[in-house]
Amino acid sequence: MSDITEGVGAAIEGALASRAVEPAHGENAGQNADGGAVVTCKNCGAEVTGEHCSACGQKRHIHSSLAAIAHDLIHGVLHLDGKLWRTLPMLVLKPGQLTRRYIDGERAKFVSPMGMFLFTVFLMFAVFQIAGISTPTTLPDSTNVNISLNEAQEEVAADREAAAEALENIPEGSPGRVAAEIALREAEEAVAGMNAVDEMVPDAAGSNSLNLTGIEAFDEGVIKKWNENPGLMLYKLQNNAYKFSWLLIPLSIPFVWGLFFWKRRFKAYDHAIFVTYSLAFMSMLFIIVSMLILAGVSPGWIVLMTFLIPPVHIYRQLKGAYNLSHFSAFWRTSALLNMILFPITFGFAWLLLMIGAF
């Protein structure tokens, strides 16, 4: 039940955050309750003839009731004004056209990229909470891991000794000697494998090292925290993933710029709009996939959607936003997918690990 409550809270938080960054242009055209009479702005004292004060932007009509507060909350969570219903279909079906039109100045018609991003990211993690898709919070600590590992090492060592003893008791040329030699070889391989695992697993004192920053004290501190409470660290990693999901935007912009650096008509702002709308769509896709998993849809269809839809959407958005030919959009899509899978993903994970260390 707590996961559902947290999920609903996250969805409301995302909607309110999205509403906070979303300009209200184009929402209330022609809506003037008092017939257009000139009034004085309660905030700055200027004369107001429209829906908003031309000097400070405050609304003409000021609410002062609890019902108005409830209305604002519901409006912020569920409404996101009529622009949402114009933006969603274009984001899904015509992402390139949406991106280009927004860059060219058609702002009042559509939800801004950042507003869309905030709304979909918070909603995605809300759905994850409700669906129970989260990191485990109870994990064995490194002491228990080492105890289990020692027990396994003792067991395979005993098996090796038993296999060696059995081999010694079988005379040369006996039919059973070949099988005994195979058993001893397998036991020795098992011992070697357990020893290799032992070298990889940090002990309770955190003797192993991790090189995240090159600063020994910092990196050893990360190891120590993961050893002491891995469940807490995983929980922090999950929370930081959506709190700092905005970092994906500045991380991605340089890679998109690298695909167009010789085309001077495309600016960093263009790439920022492209990246932010693209991330908003990917968050929506994760939401749909999560709901399909809950509905019991065949895993084959889920995998097909996950691997097919993102490259097709990126291709269409690149082609429309930058007015590219089929070939230009195709090779840039291929390059961008490789960037997403490796440097961007690993860079984001590295940043989350660093943030979680504090």
C-alpha cells in the first residue's frame, strides 16, 4: 500500500512541477469574467484590460477561497491546459514536426519540452512504485556474503580432496580411473572458480578498491557504504535516478551536437529541445511497457516494443526536426543509439554512484 501511496504522490508532484515550469500562454484566450472592464492590478497597481496584467503578469481575477485552492491543485495535476492534448499526439506520431515547430517559435500551442519531461518522468516513477518495480531494500551485507562464500569454498575443497582420494584408490588401467580423473579435474576447476570469485568480492573491511574518481579516500568511502548497507545504497540509487534524471539532458546535448557540428544553422538550443522531447517520449514508453507487463502481455511483444519503437521514434524525430534525408537520419540514428547505450548510460550511472556516496 505504501508503494501505491508513494506512486500517487510522485505523479502529483510531477504534474505540479510540470505545471510550474509551463507558461500559461494560449490557455484562456477570450475568457474575461467581467466583460473586459478596466481594473487595477492587486499586485503592482497597473491598469488591467485583459486576462492578465501586462506589467507583472498576474491574473485579473484573484481567488480567495479554499475551493479555489482545491481547484488550482486539481487543475495543476490533471489539466496541464489544453496544450497537453495537442502535444501528446504530435510527440508520439510527429515528433520531428513538434520539435521543429517549437524551435521555430510556436510555443503557446504546445507543452514546453521541460514541462513534458518533468510530467512524464515523475509519472513513470509513480507507475513503477504502484507496479512494485523497485530495487530491493533488504540485501545480505558483505559479512554474510563472505560467510556463504567461505562455506562454498570449504565444500568444493572437500569435494576435491574426496575426488583425489578416490583416484588414488583406483589402480592404473582400471575402467573407473578415467571417470575419477574427470571428477578430480572438475573439482579442481570448481576450486579455481571459487578462488576467483573470492578475489572479486570485497571483504567486510572493504579491502577491495573501486576507481570512480581517482581519489582514493572518496572511492574507498563508496565501497565502505555499499558494504555496510547495500539495501540503503540501492534505495538511494533509485531515488536519485528520478531526482537527477534531468542530468540526462546536459549529458546528451554534446553527443547530439557532435552529429551536426559542421552545420552551423543548428544551435545548442535546437539540440536541447530535441533531447528533452525525446526523453519525455521514452519515459512515456516505459510507462506503457510497465502497464502492459502488469496486464500480462506476452514478454515477446514487450521485448519487441522495447527494441523497435525507440530507434523508429528517434529516426522520425531527427528527420523532421533537422529536415534530413532518409540516409542522413538513418546513420545519425545508428550513431545516437550507440551513444545512448554506452557513454550516456554509463556516464549517468557513474554520476548516480558519485551522488549516492554522499
